[in-house]
Amino acid sequence: MALQTHEESYVASPSIRDAESGYASGASSEASFPEVYFTKPHLKFLNAQLQQLEPQDILRWCITSLPGLYQTTAFGLTGLVTVDMLSKLGGPIKHNVDLIFLDTLYHFEETLSLVDRVRRRYGATIHVYKPEGCETADDFVAKHGDKLWETNEELYDYVAKVEPAERAYSELQVRAVLTGRRRSQGGKRGDLDIIEIDDAGMIKVNPLANWSFAQVQEYVNANKVPYNELLERGYKSVGDWHSTQPVAAGEDERSGRWKGRTKTECGIHNPKSRYAQFLMQQAQKQQEEELSQALQNVTMVA
């Protein structure tokens, strides 16, 4: 029998080579790769290292390390700074990151005007997601009733923000997102890490977590970054018109959101909204009932 040469022994398909070596490569045809994930020690280590870097360096790390990377933004100051920083990163690696904007149908006209200005200024690709089955506020009222944010706040957060975000992540195959959250915004954001993992396994990166409002504003002014005109009228954090007010002197940035209530987040950055938990419980209950019925049918046949 003829002997096989050293060179011939490696003439095999990528999948065979992967199987022989025990490793999978980027060229492998095997669908055996895990989703992007970090162990707790790895995440702790990364946060300790990234904590010492400037936002631009954190963004470079994200671009080179995280597949399926997008930026979620309501076009607040911090998100706008991130967009501008990304547009100015040098190097051979593609630095354009698509934006995801959740149009609740209740944004200020000034916010919608800003979206168009950002698109023109940076040539950004903006994926707009609205409440399912709704194109206008009238559609929303017809489907969910008038002033849902007052009659059922949890349901409003879910249908206007949480569900559209989940739909965006699924359709766009998002694995990691850049957010505009900072510790100095107060509330539940006071102990933010640079990298966080939510309950669904989504990687959330807060590149400007260390910055103060003054630093953000200084960058905006120095780089002539377009911003929401409402900021000149006392607003520091802008959301829906029905739940956003100007901020008084001495109050934290997000005190104008949901004024007079203990609420500080809309559900997108909460572990799970109560309404989302209710839906999960209902689905689990239905599965249990279907399984019980199936077992009864099997018993009757036997």
C-alpha cells in the first residue's frame, strides 16, 4: 500500500480538519459555534481594564471584538457623542455601526427632526422600529386605547419599547449594543459597568459610563455635534412628550423623566418588566396545560 505524504495528509475539508483538531474555525461549515458570551471572571476582568480607557478606545475594542454590534439610541446627548466618535475613528477596520431607534409614536417633533439631521450629517443607517401593527399615534390609540401610559404603564412600556426592541434584536440578529447610559445620570444607573449582560444574554456596552454631563456637553460644543433643541429649554433627558419635563437646577439629569414617580427606566434596560414577566408566566402556564393534556391523552389510549 502506498504511503501517504505529509502534504496529502492535510488535504481535507475544513469540517474534517476541525473535527480532527478538536477546534472550530471561522471557515467551518459546522453550525456548532456558541453565541457570544463571557464568563463572570472574564467579564469582571474586561470591565476592570476598559474602565481605565477613554470612550474612543472602548469603541475600538467593541468594533474589533463584538460581532452583531449595533447602537441603540433615542438621540440623547451621550448617544450623539458616540455617533460622532465612531465617525472619527481611524484605522483600516470598518467603524460604521448601524443605529436602532425605537419610535414610540409619541416623540417630540424636535426629536424626529434631529433623527433626520443625524442621518444627513453622518450618513448613518438608522433602523426605525415602531409598536407592532402601528404607523401613527392614531393607530396606537385604536389598538391600545387612549393614554395607555396612564391606564396601564407596564403594558405601555412593553408594547411601545420592549417588544419593538426585542423584534429589532431578532430581525437584525443583534448580539451586542452600544448604549448612552452613564453613571452620572443618577437613579439605577449609578453603578453601571462598561459591559453588562442582560437576562436574555444581550451584551450591552456603555462606552461613556465614566463621563459627566459637563464632559458630554463640552464634547458636543467642541465638535459641533447636532443635538435636540429641547436641551436649550431646560431638558437634559428627552423621551416621550407625555412623560418628559424640563429639569430644575440641582436635579439630576433624568429627574425630568416620569416626574413625581419613583420610576427611572422604561423597561428596555430593566432585567424584565413586570408585563414581560407576566407574558412569560402565561406562556409557561399554557405549555404546562398542553403537556398535562397530552399525558392524559396518552393514558386514555393506553
